[in-house]
Amino acid sequence: MDLLERYMTQELSLAVELAESEAGEAGAEALAFFMTPEELASGEWAKQAGAPLPPALVDAVRGLAARGRFAAGLGETEAVPTLGLMPGYQAILLCGLGEAARTRADAWRDAGVYAARAALGLRHERLAAPLPRAGGGRAQELGERVQALAEGLWLGSYRMPSYAREAAGEAPPQLQRVALLGAADEERRELAPALEAARATALAVYTARDLTNLPGNYLGPDDLARAAQSLAARYGLACTVLEEEGIREQGMGGLAAVGRGSVLPPRMIAVRYDGAPEKPDEVLGLVGKGITFDTGGISLKKPEGMEEMISDMGGAAVLLGLIHVLGVQKPAINVVIVIPAAENMPSAAAFKPGDVITLMNGQTVEVLNTDAEGRIVLADGVLYAKRLGATRLIDVATLTGAVLVSFADVATGAVSNNEALLQEVLDSARRANEKVWPLPNYPEYREMLKSRIADIKNSTNRDRWAGCITGGLFIGYFAGDTPWVHLDTGGTAWLWNERGTEPLGGTGAMVRTLGQLVCAKPGQQTGK
């Protein structure tokens, strides 16, 4: 079996389904109740099941609350054995929504993640839960809650693959089915699009995480290109891949220079989605950094932590995952995805500090630091996207370590030359519940990139002041007057430890944000 086929999720193994049956008829091992603190205190949570719960179980939950064991805060879970009082169920699973569920549907997503993890910890394979009608306070649309909950259940079931020999044996129990109970026929039809959207988003995030987690010896530039071709073919999208000769013919001196030090040659990947053929002059260009491993090149990185550089193609992974959203949701928008892919390695052929390289628009770059290679390949990527018709641009990249100084690994940094497009991205991030924070774009920062011998230099000074901003503005230099937003996921694409709802390893950060942006309804596109 091809390594990409083996380690890249093709379909979600967990089935999340809408069921008409009430509690006790779903063939599940546990029945999950999602509740706010108010519902816990009032006992309203127990009415979700439709049929009355055994008083002994209700009393047991009341006792947990009284002892402070469970307060229904967001992220809290507690399993209560049924002790035979509910035939067919081994336990009821209490899942906290927190106060946030009163006003935000995305609290259901987070609660779904924690519920899935709890079920996995209990080694349950089948779970049931009443349809998420609860939440208290200002009501949210049922479809939004169902979509968020299903998304969370899928995302919480994700596991980083193991390459250990033992892992090839019998797999541990996985959550196989979640039934959302109490949906009548008409309701199931109405909620089907919400489940489909959740499934597409979850599969997109899985794909981004899978690719980001692949070791560098499993994923080179050509492998990334094959992944793009496979995903594009799945949905009937056009995909072109430029190899070394095509890269040279197009004058992509930046990508060629960065890839020159590796035995694995670079690739320039493009995938086109035409969802609004009646608007050929409106094309969103999405450009993702595809450095499949980054040693820093001649400007070699420190060895400690270098293994994380398998994630330096996290931006490319996000955009390849997004193909699932485009292919399933079919939004009315034209998109061209561009991924410059290379491996940044030191060798006798590698590009060097002091080199001057020419990009595809004829402008030159003075190389001061070969570890600032991502912005160089993205410059060619942005130029190529414009050549392919992009009228607006968003690039996604694990671009700098400097973003960690500003935001740690909590938020993605944004730099832009266009307030309207930036606002669209920020609004989409809010709807997706992903943290993005804009950084300034003052003329003084652009001045810092001026070179004495070339059009621009790829690094500013030894102190690397404003490194996240100037790294982004280097890319913006080649975007020119085209509306552009840069998203620096250098802190958010990869985590060393599980945190909150995010997993260890690749996170897929910005998949949900960009999914919201490309699928936005006209009223949500505030930047237009």
C-alpha cells in the first residue's frame, strides 16, 4: 500500500447519525447528556432523554454536583455507571457545555471533542446522545448546534498514527458510531446538510493533520504533489504540477533556489476550483507553504526540536484539506490553490547567504538567511497565483518563530494590505472559533526590508525585530496592489502536547477559518 494512502485519511471511520429512536433503542454502550451549569442545577438535563431516567441515576448526578465532582463547565466529563438500571447502556456520560452554550454554538463543538475523548478513554465504540436542543438562554439554530457537535465528535476522535511495529497488530477500540436521538423524518432531512458540512470540515482537518504529522522521509515535494493530484481527482478538479524544467521555464528562481540543496526536487502545485464560472474575474488565490522539511539550509537550525520541522508544510496541508470542503460543499466561489513545495537542505548545491536570486516577475532578492526560505518560495507562489488569475490572495504558512514571541502557540498572526479582506478573514475565524490576531503594516516595517543590492532582502537584521511582521510583508511585497492577507501559523500548526481541544502534533489550524470564508453566505462576507 502506498504510504500516502495508508496514512492519509480517506474516509471518517466514525459514523455520526441522526436517529428517531429514543434512549435505550440506539444500540449504544453509553448515553451522553450535554448540559449547561443551569440545566445541571435545575435538573432539566434529565428531560433530554424523552423517557424518565431512573431516580437513582438522577440522584447520583445530583451527588456528583454537590461534591464538586461535576459542575457542567465546558470540557468537563463524568461517567456514571448505570448498574443495570438502564438496559442496553453501561453508563451515562455527563458532558459540560459551560455558560458559553447560551450564546455560542461552537461550545457544542468543544464539548463534542471532550465527549469523544471520554468515550475513547472508556473504550466505548458506540455512543448515543439526545439531539442538541438544550443550551439555555438565547437559542441557537438547531442546525448550527448539530453541525458543531458532530464536528467536535469527529475531531475528538482523531489520533496521530503510530509507526511502531506493534501498531500494525490489533487496533485498540475506536469510537465507531454516535447516534443523535429524537430526530423525526422531516428533521433528519433538514439537518442532513449540517451533518454533511461537519463531515467535510472534519475530513479536511484530518487530512491537514495527517499530512503535517508525516515524517520527512515519508513526505517529500513530489509526495505532496501526488496528494494534491489524488484529492483533486476525487472531486473532479484540475490539478497541474510543475517539475524542475517547468519551474525554470516559468522563471521561479526562488523556489528553484530553495529546492536546489535537496536530492528531492521542488514542485509547484496548482489546484483550480471553479464554483462561480459566471464570475471569471473574481478568483480567490490561496497559497500554502510546502517546505516538507526545513533544516534551515546553510543557515542551519539548532538540533534541539528540529524534528518539528516535518510540520513546515502545515500551510500546504491546510489547503489540501480544504479541497474536501470545496468538493463536498461546492460553494459559489472561484479558488486557485497554489503550493510551492521544496525541501530546505544544506549541501554543496544549496543556496547561500549573500546570493541574489531572481523571482518569476524579474525582481531580485538578496539572501541574508537561508532559514528564511518560506517567504522566498511563497513569493513565487503568490506571483504564480496572480498569473493564474487570482484577484485576492491569502497565504498560509508556518513562516516564523517570531510569531511565538508575540502569541506563543495560542494564536495565528495576520498581516494584510487590505482592511476589507482582513476583516473577512477575522470574521471567518470568529465563526470557526479559531484565534487570529492582526499585526500592523506600517511603512517603517517595509523600509526594514530594503536591500542595497537587490529589490528586497529576505531578512532584516541580526536582532530580527518585528520578525513576524517583516516576514509577512516580504510576501506582501510580491502581492503588490492585489488584496492580500498573510496567516502565520508558526505557533499554531503544531503542538508538542495536547491542549484543550487541540491534539498533539499537527492541528490543522486555519482549515475551519478558510472553510468558513469560502462557504460564507453573502450576508456573512462583511468585507465585501
